[in-house]
Amino acid sequence: MPDKNILSQTDIEEEVRRAEIEKREIDFRGKILSGLFLSERTIETGLDLTASIILGPISFEGTTINGNLNLGQTIMRKSFYFGSGILNGDLSLNGATAKGVVNLVGAKIRGSLNFEGLSITGFLSLAKTQVERDVDLRGIKVNDSYHAGLIIKGDVYLREAVIAGSLLITDSFVEGSLDMLKAFIGREVDLKGVNVQEFLILKEAKIKGEIALEGAKYKEIIK
């Protein structure tokens, strides 16, 4: 018998429908979800998943969300995918844990991105992601993942990202490389105290503000 405390996809769809009708935020605070598949659609309100546990993969691929997406303190047992999605608000994964990759390739975030204290086993991709405000990656931990004899490097990809505000990666740990090839940052980049086990790649990055590297560690910097 299925555990009635674990929300199925049917339960999730029902809450999404009701919240849209009632013009309120979709509320999964502190809930346990089997997974979260809300791909290729428009969601007319924000989602609150604060301190929830999500057992399966999360996919918002190609989805437009008209509000904030809050996964602060959330435990994600699988991957998080928001490729080519549009978020008309802020995205928060502060203090969250992901036992898989976090991938926002090609997403458009109309607000800010707060990943402070996020812990990932796998990689973090903001490649070709557009963020209209600041990106906060302070104190994140990105570790290699070992799965069926394969190693997924704990890399952080910011290749060709466009960030209108500041990029903060202070005091973060990256087991792989931090790749900012051809990224555009509209304000400052703070890399103070960052620990990158492999390469720090800044080649062809356009940074409009100051770049702070005090106390940063890396195997090699590629400019």
C-alpha cells in the first residue's frame, strides 16, 4: 500500500489546480513528495516547498512559473532540473540538500537566485542561465557523485551565464572546476575564501565590477 503521508503526482496536481483557482501560492511546506513533474506548462502562481522532502526527481523543464520558487531547507533525494524554464520571481534553494545534479541550463530568472548553503552531490549548472538580479552561492558545497562505477564531477558551470547583478561565491567548496567561460556579470564577483579543487576558469568572462579573490584556493586559474 502507498504511504498516505507521501504526496503522489495526483495529489500534487490537485494542490496546483486549487491554488491557481484560489489565486494563492502552491503550498507544500514541510510535506513529503514522491517526486515533482511540472514540465512544459505555465503555473500561474509561486510554489512554496520550504523544508519539504522530495523523494524522486524534480523537473520544471520548459515551464513558466508566475511567482517565486522556494525550496529553502528542502531535501532533494534526486536531481533538480529547470532547463529552459522561466521564473517570474526569485528562486531559493538556501540551505537545501540535493543528492543529484542541480541543472538550470538556459533558464530565465526574473528575480534573484539564492543558493546560500546549498549542498549538492553532483554538479551545479547555470550555463546559459539569465538572472536579472543577484546570484548568491555563498557557502555552497558541490561534491563528486559516484554512481554505478561512474564519477560525476562536482563542477559548477556558469558558462555563458548572464547575471545582471552580483555573483557571490564566498567561502564555497567545489570538488571539481568552477567554469565561468564567456559569462557576463553586471556587478562584482566575490570569490573570497572559495576552495576549488580543480580549475578556476575565467576565460572570456566579462565582469563589469570588481573581482575579489582574497584567500581563494584552486589548482590552476585559466584566464
